[in-house]
Amino acid sequence: MAGSATIVSNKLNGMWRTIVWRWTSDASGDVSGVGSLAIPGGSVNTILSVPDSGVTPDFDLVITGKIFLDNGATVSVADLLNGVGTDLSNSTNGEAINVNVTYPLPYNVEIAPVISGAGSATSGYLFLFIWQE
């Protein structure tokens, strides 16, 4: 089992798109390969992690990407966050993950969260804020 991440909200308010995932880890504390979403591109500058109680401290988050090229080919990206989602706090008050350099998402990309080390059968929310021009 790879845990689960379900999109519970995907709203476009003006130029901002807010995507909310509700995740639950498996017995190994991982969430992967689920909850992907295709978006038309934009720039990521903030991610908010809000774990429920019981999540292991210093858990890790990456956002994987699959870029769809005009010729039908795809390119996979292992971590669109480039390492800034490591050692996250387990505070139920949440933790903002500021992406130091606003990360541009290419046109027509599919993104998905991958969480590791969160503890057995724990859960939380992940908010991704994307500026779309």
C-alpha cells in the first residue's frame, strides 16, 4: 500500500489556484503515486503543510511532476520543490514552506505529493498555492 492523497479542493480565485490534498500514510509512513492533478502551469511560491496529531517530526515532502510535451512525449521530474520540503514540522498549527525562488511550472504539467517518514497511518493536509498568469 502506498498511502493515499485525495484532492479535496482545487479552486482558481483570480490569478491564484489553491490545491488542497488530504493525505493518509500507509504503515511505513509513506504516501506516493496518488492524487495527481494536471494544471496549465504557473508559479509556486508557498506550500502549507498541516499535519494531524501523531505525525512523526521531520517528515519529508516532494512534489513530483510529469510534463506533457507538444509531441506527445512526457518528462518526469523527481522533486519540483528541489529539496525544500525536507524535515517538516509535525506541529498541528502548520508550517509554511517558502520556496526561496518562485518555481515556475511549465505549461501542461501533472503534479502529485509524495510524503515519507510521517509515521504509520497518520494524516494531514497539504495546500499548494500557484500564481497563474
